[in-house]
Amino acid sequence: MNYTIAAPATAADVKDDLLRLMRSNFSWGEQADVWYRWGYEQSPYPSNVCWLVETEARERVGFTALMPRRMKVGDAVCEAGQAANLNVAAEHRNALAAVKLQRAVVSHVDQSEMALAFGVTKNAVAVLCRAGYLDLGGMSRWIKLFRTEHKLARRIPWKWPRRAVAAMVDLGLRMRATETFRRLPAGWQVLFDPPFDERFDDLWRAASSNFSVATERTSEYLNWRFGRDPQLQYRTLAVQDSEGRLRGSVMYLFPDPEESLPLATIVDLLPADSEALDAVLTALCRQLRREGAVGVQTMYFGSPLVEAALGRFNFFRRESEFRVLAYLHPKFRDRQAELLDPTRWHVTDAEAKF
């Protein structure tokens, strides 16, 4: 079957088609209206650009979007785009329609002022590569356990002996944990759920020097991404120094303590430097232990600064199915070695949601 790509349009222009396709093609389709309102209408960026794929009979059977972002690319903050919401009706998932959609995206980047387009995906890697994206590598999943009884269930089926053994193991984990005996620098304070204000703008300016490619994390972005997400309630923990400056922050999720395995998730983190990152992780791990978390997990791709800190704090690294892909605008091709070096990026769960 031959497919054609409709002319690019804003999300508002093709809203009915987008909602119909979201509802039918995504597992979260019943929340399509809520997600659309937040992701497309409330975003602080310019209107999303969307492409629809049509059959010979002019039936619209899929779409993709390029969601505008502002990103630090090298030494400047530039317009960029995140490839998102690639979806095609089940009966047309022969790759041809999806590849045509993504080729339309990269063609748009070539003719725009965007520095790059990037995507975080586990199902569309081959499609994006065929369209011209480069696969930069996989995101890693990092896990740190505070309590281990659930891990012993298969080996020790009896409740009380299992709890006794788990208590000893947990004590050992706590005694060797980096955060147990580490103190915050003199005069530093931990802030819980501070408002996303100009202090976070200053933190972004200080922290951005650690990365060559990263989504701009200004107060405007944080208020939209974490403050107005209609589906999840995020918590924020930040550390400030003796002069009242924010030095690091982390956004995280903590599930219902009544769940059988309350595992916290670090969704985003931003450190001014290594000292600040250690302070944030120290404060967070202590807080999660107090709240009864079994452990904490995060997804990350990029800087050795962050990966080294996770290792210092006894996180175990596992590979995930999610991969990061990027397509550079032709004017940046002479800097490909620098800008597509995975160790120069900073990608967290905050980007992986789209």
C-alpha cells in the first residue's frame, strides 16, 4: 500500500485526528484528552508540529509530533525538538508508514532553525534509524535497595525467619551506605517542595556547564513539566548552600506506602557540581528510608558526573530497553563528534515520558 504524508500542521489544526489516534493506538488512550491538554496546549514552547500519514483512500491512520524544546547545544541554548507520539494503526504497522512520518520530521529539521531532534524510545529504534537518526546508546536503569525481605521470599518462604535474615541484611546495607555517615557541607540546608522560582533559573545556569546537550531546565519548564502534570504528583528535594543559593535538585515519585513494593523513582536531577550531587543524593536517600521506601530507582543517559555519583551511592546499574537517538541539523554536522558523544548528554526520566 502507498502512504502519503499530509502537510505539517499544528496540533490544534488536527486535534480531532490526534485524539482519535491516541485513543485507539496507545495503552493510555483513555487519558488522551488530559495528556493532549497538558502536552500540547499548556506547554511553554511554541506549537507542536504534527504529521499525519494517509492511505490511498485518504484515511488518516497514524501521526507523529515534534515537540519543541529549548536545549543547551554546545555553548548556546537553541531551539530543538523531541520526537514523540509516533503511532500507526495496527493494520498499517509495516514500518513503511512510520518511516515516512519520521523522514518528514528530519526534513523539517533540515529546513528549520532547530539545532537537533532527539527521541527516547524502546519500540521505534529501527524506524528512527532508517529515517536518519543516530542511535547514541541505551539508557541505564540504576537501582538502590534499602530493604530486602521481598528478595528473600523465594529462598526463605517462612515469614519470621525471612524477616530476621532481612533485618540483618538491611542493617548491613545501611552501615555500608554512603549516605549513612556523610554530612551536608557546613551551612547547607535541605528544602522540601520549594516553589519553582528564579532560584531554579540560577541553578540551571550553574549546572548547565556540566553538559554539552541538555533540555533547558528553567523555572518555566519545571512548573510545566512537574508542577502541572495531570497524571502524577511529583515531590521536589533541593539543597541550598550557606549563601542561600540552590546547588542541586531532584524530582521524584513515591508510591503509596500501602503497596507491596513501594519503590521510589528519581525522575529528574540537576546538580551544580559533584559536591552538590552528593548532597542531594545524601538527603534524598535519608528521606526515603524514613518514609519506608523499599528502594529507589532512576533512568539515566549521559554524563559520567552523574553516573559516578550513582555508583558512589551504591546504585546497581542495569541496562534498559530505552534508547536515545538524535538527528543533527546540517549546520551542526561538523561538530558531530562532540554533540553526539553520549558522555556529554544529560537525559533523565523527565524526557523518557514523551
